Amino acid sequence: MKFPRPTHHKLHWVLDVGFGEDLDRKRVGYAARNFSVLNRIALNLLKQNKTSKRGIHGKRLKAGWDNDYLLHLLGN
């Protein structure tokens, strides 16, 4: 019996809790795969940021509310 790798399980948990990926209803064409890639890019940007002590979900909310923080995450 194969068990999932711990890093894969942790990544899935972060994407599910921080981004609500399991609740997505994108099922037509490549929409689900494309949004999954975008979520992973966003997750990597949020993880790289050490200026805020919030969790992934909190950083994501802050980026939605504060344009300066969003630009900082994107490297501008």
C-alpha cells in the first residue's frame, strides 16, 4: 500500500484551507488545472513574504484589501 508523501498532503491541506480549492466548481476544459497552477503561484508568493506574520489565509485577505501589500508581493 502506498501512502501519500507528507509534503504532498501538507500542500493539499494549505491549498484547501487557504484557498478553498476543494470547494471550487471549475470542471469545464482546463479551468481547474489552470486555476490550480495560479493558486500554487500565489501560494509561493505568499510563503516568500516574511514581512507579515499572518498565515496564508490572512496574507491572501490582506493582499485583497491592501493594494500596496499586493504590489509588494508581486515584486513591484
